[in-house]
Amino acid sequence: MTKLINFKIIEGEEGSLVALESLKNVPFDIKRVYYIFNNKKNIKRGHHAHIKLKQLAVCVSGSCKFLLDYGKNKEIVELNNPGEGLFIDHMIWREMFDFSSDCVLMVLADSFYDEKDYIRNYEEFLKGVK
Ligand code: T46
């Protein structure tokens, strides 16, 4: 399951601010934050699913697209707004592409980095999702 979450944007005279808080507007306890930027032209990233990990992706600058593959069906979601986040549950194959040159994709995760949680083989993902 994936879900787009709209955040409250606090608009001030100086500019705008969004606050992300565990178990409030982020639907899990945040254990890790990483961000992806400086992507080369026309590259694709991702190509994996997670066994347990839940994440929330926010494009804090620029834009990019996610291909989300649920095993039976797929969809493409564009992120281009720092006021919204894409929640991605476990066992969803994802590919990220069409990064704008100014794209900074921030991801919040409910666990520390663990390569053993990755499924990087698509056939294995399809077996696991059934
Ligand atoms: C995901 C999508 C949205 C670390 O050392 N620590 C970390 O926390 C992460 C996320 C990665 N790494 C290392 C592992 C690789 O050697 O950084 C390198 C690049 O990682 P990866 O190829 O997995 O990056 P993406 O962009 O394909 O995927 C990342 C996340 O790994 C993944 O969980 O859902 O962003």
C-alpha cells in the first residue's frame, strides 16, 4: 500500500516551513533519514522492494517520479511538492526516475539501514508478494 500524505505548511513572512513528527504526520517511528540528490541525467534508481521497511519520501526540492509495483498492478506517482509525502509500505517494488537537476528526495525510514531487508531480484519479489 502507498499513500500520499499532505503536510501542514506553516507560511510566514520569511518563507514556508513543514514539520515532520513520528506517529503524528509520519505514520511510523522515524529511525533514519537519508536524501538523494545530484542524480545524473536519465538515470533510474531503486529497482528493489523491502521485506519489512516502511518509508516516507518527500521531494523537498525539484521533482522526480516513482514507479510503484504491487505485483498485480503498477502506478506512477510524481513528487514535486515539499508539502506532500509518499508513504511506501513494505513489499512494494519501486523505481525512481525523471529526476529534475535540482531534485532533493528526502526519505524517512522506520529502521536503520540493513541490506538484508532488500529484495533486489524482481522474480523473487513476485514470489514474495503472492
Ligand atoms: C529506497 C529508495 C527510495 C547506505 O549506506 N545507507 C542507507 O541508509 C541507504 C539508503 C543506502 N546506503 C548505501 C547502499 C548503497 O551502497 O548507499 C548506496 C546506494 O543505495 P541504493 O542503491 O539502495 O539507493 P537507491 O536510490 O536505489 O534506493 C534508496 C534506498 O536504498 C531504498 O531503501 O527505498 O532509495
